[in-house]
Amino acid sequence: MQYLKISKAADLTDAKDRKLYRLLEIFPGFLSWATLIILLAFSAIKPVWVAYFIIAFDVYWLLLVIYLGINLFAAYLAMKRNIKIDWRKKCEELPASPANNLKWQDIIHLVIFPTYNESLEVIRPSFEALIQDGYPTDKMIMVLAIEERAGEEAKARARIIEREFGDKFKNFLVTVHPDNIEGEIKGKGANQAYAARAVKREIIDKFNYDYGKILVSIFDMDTVVMPGYFYCLTHKFLTVSDPYRASYQPIPVYHNNIWQAPFFARVAATSNTFWQMMQQIRQEKLATYSSHSMTWRALVEIDFWSTNMVSEDSRVFWHCYLHYKGNYRVEPLYFPVSMDVCMDETTSQTMKNLYKQQRRWGWGVENLPYLMFNTIKERKNLPVGKMVNKILTQLYGFHSWATNALIIGVIGWMPMILGGDRFNITVLSSNLPVVSRTLMTVAMIGMVFSAIISSMLLPKRPKRYGLGKGLTMILQWMILPVSIIFFGAIPGLDAQTRLMAGKYMGFWVTPKVRKS
């Protein structure tokens, strides 16, 4: 399959293919904007139609909140249950895997940490957590992947980390990703691909390590594993069917600096955690996200990550899915890893950074034209039914991301504002706000439920914070309706609009700040 490394229309040499890919890039944003514009226009032309649509949509939203709440609670119970399990004991009780005759002692874990300008205060805890995880460190290979463009300060930090932790693992490698390599986007994907090729050459192939015995975890630099993660991962790998055709996804919880971060950033981060938890229940909708693990064998077979795109964390899954012709999946671990809430020195800068972070996550929409194009071009070699299902699932997700909150929070008022006297004298006009308000009030149970679950997930309150701080952790959820518009729908629509216009995004690194 010759189209697996493309990232945008310009990567294609054939004019017809390039035009097709551009049309597919335009489609998601066009669909989102068309939905909003048509509803807005019909609010003036046919306000009664839109009013009935809004009521139906509010009912749909209420049912969706209930459905997702059930999934969230189920995922929470599964995660709490997995945290309590002694995964080392579970691994020790395992017979040799019937799939590949492996025992847990055979597994080597390769961990790649791509970093740009993170401080030692961010880097050091991530390495300390690996030691505290409990998995034998003599079965772990560490790679700290720094960027040449980060300058001498990054190299100095790498030397300190190597001096402190280099002798504590089976192997330890620092790689320096060169700047300005032609065809690359400056970002995480290019850095970790360079690092993976270096560790393959300098360690794995040099010492003749068995590819089938290596699991690779690609962690954002702020990722702090919780004790038992690598035993849990190993157990999952050794007990699932067809383990080499799967990636393994933990649940990201943003706890590293959650007590320090502003309330609006906490709400956005925790909302993302909840979404990832719910996706673990709905495995058929799950794709890799942020920090995750996969087999070294699969990574080598697809020739590592694409170096010319932004959303490398999800693209590597779709690359594998296409490469293996639909015989690839994500296995949910129901096990947390801790990461940083978006935070900067000032509230205003944190708001700007949070918007940019959400927009970069929304740029994952670039996977939609990739999937559609490959399905069209390789339809004879792919299970088209499965591909269409995956495409529709992704399209629904990104369309909902960009439009749902705006439909409820903005479009819902338009029939009364734009409908004119003909609509405003109708019984429906007077009933619309009442019905919508009633349905949305009932739907607020989702917000209350979120507050309860988030408080149950919180790490212990630091002594320097009083009870008032704990109270704000609950009251902060009152801003959720505003948050999902300004830090959800709008940056999501922004990303789709940029893709539609061919204004391709580069990789924006979220600054990592932790206050003492």
C-alpha cells in the first residue's frame, strides 16, 4: 500500500489524487460549517422547523448524557478495580503464553520520552516513576529523545538525567534529533521516529534482541506511570488473542499539577480524561491517544511514525489499521497514567495555551481524509465495510466536537431571535425555551455526575491547600457549559476550518509549568 505515509494533499504527485485528497480535506469542515449555517439560515426562513429540530436535539443530548454517564461509571469501576490488582502476582501466575510461548520475564519494555524544552522538574519525576513502578528495571530500555533546536540547555538536562538514571536500566540512550530535516514537521512524531531508528541500530539490533519480546511505550515527557503499569501492560499482552495486532491504551489522568492549575484548565483536562475513560468501554471507537504502548514488531513493520504530521499518536494506529488491512485494534488497559494539566505563569497565558492545545487535539481531523483516501484507493485490498464504519465513527466524533455545543448554546436561541413576529406569536415560541431549559436542566445531572467522579479521582489534597480549594474542585464544574464551547467546539471548528482552507498546522508543544 503506497499511500500510508502521506499527511496532506501536497504529498501526492498525481494531480487527480491530489485534487481528490484536497476535496476530502475540505469535507469535514464543510460539513460542520454547513450544519451551523443551514440551521442559522432556517432559523429566519423556517423557524418552526428549527425549533422542532432543537427540541429533538435536546432530547438526543439528554439521552447521550445518560448513556455516556453509564459508560463513565463503568470505566471508573474498572479502573479502580485494576489499580488494586497485584499485577506482578498475576504475571507470575501466568503459564507461558499459548500465542507465542512467552513468559512475563521474557518481555523487555522500551520507553521513549520525546522532549523539547521541558524542565528537570518535569523530566525527573517521569524517570523516578519508572523505577517506582516495580517492574524489573534490568528489563527496561530508556530513550530520552531531545531536539537539536532546543539548544545546549536541552543537552545539559539530558546529561543530568543520564547521570542520575543511566545505570538503573538495562540500556539508556540519549538521542539528538537534527533540526531542519527536509520533509519533516518539527514535532513529536519526527523526534520519536528518529529516536526509534537510533535505538534499533545502536541497541536492539546491536545486541540481537528479539523483536517479538519488546513492547514500546511512547510517553509524553510529563507522563508519570502509576505503580504496576508495566506489569498490567505485560499481563494484557500475554493474555489477549493476537497480541501483535494491537496497541495498548492507558487512561490519561491529569493529576501531576491539578491542585495548582486554574479551574478552567482543570475542567478541560478532566473532561478529556472522562472522554478517554468512556472510549475504553466502547473499544470499537478507541484509537491510540497521547501516551500509549504497542509492539516493537508492529512499529518496525510500518517503518515507524510518519515524520510529516501533527497527530502522530492517533495516526500510528490508523497506519497500522490500514497496513494490517483492518486486523488491528486498541486494547484498553483501564489503568491510569498521570500527566500535566495545561498551565502557564499567568491565567491569560494559560487560556491561550489551553485553546492552542485543544485546537492541536482537534487537528486529529487530518486522519479523516487519510482514511477516506486510502479506502478509496485501496478498496480492493481492504475490508470496505469495516473501513466505512470506522470513517463514519470518526466523522461523527469530529462533527459532534465542532457543532453540538454550539447547536445547544447558540443555535437553540436563533428561532426566537431571527424568526420574527410570525414565529414569536406562536405557542411553540413560548414553549421552546421552557422545553429546552427543562431538558437541559435534567441533562445537568451529567455535570453533577462529573463533579462526583472527578472528586473521587483526585489525588490527596496537599497540606498547603485548605478545604476551600477542595470545594472549588466541585464548584468548578458549573463552568462546563461554557468550557465545552470555548475550549471544545470553537477550537475544534478552528482546526477543521484550517484544514478546509489548506492552512496546515505545525506541531505546537504545550508548555509544561509546575508551581511549587
